[in-house]
Amino acid sequence: MTIRIEAMRLIPGRGDPIDSGVVVLEDTTIAYAGAAGDAPETPNAEVVSTDTVMPGLWDCHGHFMGVRGASIDEISTIRPQVGAMRVTADARAVLHAGFTSVREVGGLGVFLGQAIDEGYVEGPTVYGSGGALSMTAGHGDFHAMDLDAARHLSARYFGEDDIVDGPDQARAGVRRMLRLGARVIKIHASGGVMSQIDDPHLPQFSPEELAAIVDEATRMERVVAAHCHGKRGMMAAIEAGVKTIEHGTYMDEEVADAMKENDVILVPTRYILDFLTREGDRRGMPEYAKKKLAATAEYHSNGIALAVDKGVKIALGTDIWSTGLWGTNGRELLLLTEVGLTPLQAIEAGTAMGPETLGPQAPKAGQLREGWDADVITVAGNPLDDISILSDPANVTAVFKGGRRVK
Ligand SMILES: [Zn+2]
């Protein structure tokens, strides 16, 4: 089965756009991507005409959790089976918004991804982490519960206990996530906003614990994604060898330089700060989170702008965790341009950079290149002139995942 997409412009994901481009999909891969003049003859192809053709988008930081409001504590009051049913709708919504891949860093993604791969649920390819490893009293702990109950909640909702202390438990925690099918290991290396008593400024996990996690993950060909707000947490995580820094709120020159030196990627998650600032109150964000959000939000845009300015690698991530917000992920592209990326750079952050956040687990996706996965979207209009076009799923006129048209 051959599909020929003829476009006014082809955005390859990495590199310059091409006016009047053609992409040929042959079964599950891209057979040709380039100028129309050099395109092969395809007499039996189904032809699709469009304004813009580009790679399927990647959200490199999301959570398929199935909670409805702006409080993660909600997972203690609903059954995981209900959450799991809800995220099947989120999976379809994000796919139809043009996202053919999601790197899911704590949630039900490993289970959802399996059901999608088996063909039971319509959705993107999901690269899940299982839970997110946290120290006791860390960002992934539920501080208002007794510890046994908090551990039980993680294990019940995400499939395995993800609260670990000491290098041996940290290593065992990585292994528990692997047995869930984790393709990336997620950790909390600083305090966070959506947790009760921990301070976003302070580092979490000792250097020995971080080293054990990175060692075990690396041996099993997984990279480590580190949630970090404060500087000391970022520096310790980079020193330990993580591949990505998530959020990166209190970024400064020293952190940015260390990231560049160690080829660490920043996943800024502008979306969630913007969303919670505008809508958190109405959506039931807890009091403790409001205070912490106010303290972090003003630093975040400056910190990310500094990283962009310094040339730190940026990958798109939204940090969407609420059911119903999935499908609005494209807004992150607009928000990335507001901290200094050009529209073309924002598209690269949302396409070619995606697989790089998976290290050895990366598929050949995120770029329109011969022999690569046929994850491709067509778009009405020119996102290089107006990046907000990609915020509206209605402008994503066709989605091909693995060569199959799913929208
Ligand atoms: Zn997150």
C-alpha cells in the first residue's frame, strides 16, 4: 500500500523546510521525502494534497493518569480501573491532535501503550516509565498519608511501589519499573509543586542513590529523566548522568553550561505552568500547590529563555496529567516560541528531538527521512508563519501512524 502526500511545504523535523515537497509512504516506512521534482513515480499510490506535511509530533513529558482535576491526590479516591478506562479517550484525543508518540513519565502509560500496540485502543506509540522513582518524603510520596498507605497507593495505581531509599532499593526500583515494561526511567531529583511538604528548591536522592539508578538504567539500555526545579537537584542529576532535565525552573548559566557539556536535553513543560496559573483555582488545585506554583512560575520563563539563549537542546513536553486536557498538547509549540524558539525550532523540539529523549530506546521517528517510520501528519496552513495553528487539532487534517491513516 503506497500513499503519496503532495504538499506546498515539507517540514522535515530537522533542517530547512522544502517548498513543494512530496512524501511517499510505503507500508510502515517513508520511501521518499523531499522536493517534488525528485520524487519517484507512484502510479498506484493514494494521493493526499495538503498545505504542510511534517513528522508526527512527540510529547516527551505527559502522564496518562485518568484524574479529572488539578490535584494528583485524586488517585487516592478513584480506582485505577476507572483511570485506565478514561485514558483510552485521552490516547485517541492526542493522536488526533497530531501526536504520534508520547514519552509518558509516570502513570498508566505502560499499560495503555500495550493495549495500543495490540490494536485494542487507538492512540500514539507510548514510551512509558511505569511509576516515577521518589525518595521517602520526596515529590512522588503522598505526605499526608502514612507511609505504608502511600506505598500501597503507588503500587496499586502504577503497578509497582516507586518509593525507594538507599542505593540498593533505588536499583531495585529501576528493576520494578522494567518489569512493567518501562522504556525510560523517571525520577524526582528535586522537590515539586504538586506535592504537599517538599521544597522545589531542594535536591532529592543522595548522589549514591542517583548513581545506582543511572547505572542500572544504563546497563538495561534506558535513559533517566529527572524531574528538577532547584539548581542543586539539576547539578546532581547531570553529574550522575541523567539524559533529560524535566521542568528546569531555576536554570542559570552554570546549569545550562553543564547541560551542554554533558549533552543533556531540557524538557521545559511550559504548558502546565501556563495552565495551572490560568485555570488551577477553578480546577481544584490544592492550597499547598498554589503557593509553590506562585513561587516557581515567575522564574520558569526566565530560566527556560536563558537555556534557549545558551543553545541547550530542547524537547517538547506538556506535563498534562488531567484527562480531557490531552488533545490540547499542541499549545506547547506556541509557548516554546514565547521563550525564544523560532517556529521551526519549536517544531524540531516537538519532532526530531523526541526520540533523542529515549537514548538507546529511540525509534527511527520524528523526521521525514527515507527508511524511517511513517509517522506523518498533514496540516492546513503554514505553522512556520503561525505556530498557533498546531494548537487546534482541527488544523491537523490527516495523521499517519506507522503508515496507516488514523485520521
Ligand atoms: Zn510531570
